[in-house]
Amino acid sequence: MKKYCIPLKLVKWTANFLSDQEAAIYLDSTQGEMKPVKNGILQKSPISPILSFFYSASLLDIFETPTNFIEIPENYACNHPTHISILIYVDDGKLTVFSHSLDTNNYVLAKTNQLVD
């Protein structure tokens, strides 16, 4: 949030909002033990979609500039893969690349996945 010049007061409020959170898993209407949540954003809060943006913003920044940051071997480069694009909606994301070869697409997406893990 600091990177996007959000006032310190709001950064501190957000840190407080996200601290000391717990969650439990429900299975067949039975609640499991409450456990601390170490990262992530609470669901069902009006602020969650906004915080979700900040949570995934650094990942979006990687793909902001249309540049190929993966070195593609010659045997794949001849299939002319497109730039990798990303689409994120709240906590779901999709990486996309197009080429003339399924093998090339798989190679590029696998290498991209290694970079963002």
C-alpha cells in the first residue's frame, strides 16, 4: 500500500484490521478448531475487494509491461509465442499465452509459474 502512496494512517488501519484473525473449517455442519490466519484477506467484508487489489498488485506489475522476461529456447521460439497476459479477479487468476504449438504454450506458462511462485 505504501508503494501506491496510501496514507500511513490507512496502512496502519489495514494492518490492524488484518491482524489477529482466525478461521475454522466447517465439515458436515461441524466446526473445526479455530486457527490463526497468517496471510490473505477476510471474505464478506466491504473492504475485501479493495484490499484484494493491493494484495495482488505486485503480481500485476510483473505483467504490466509487454515484455518477454522468459528466455525461450529456439525450438519453442519458432512457434512465435505471444506476450504472457494475466487476468485477476479478487482471488482468481489466469495466465494466457498463444502460439502455434501446445508444447510451446506449456513451456512458457510453466516458466512463468516458476517466476511468480
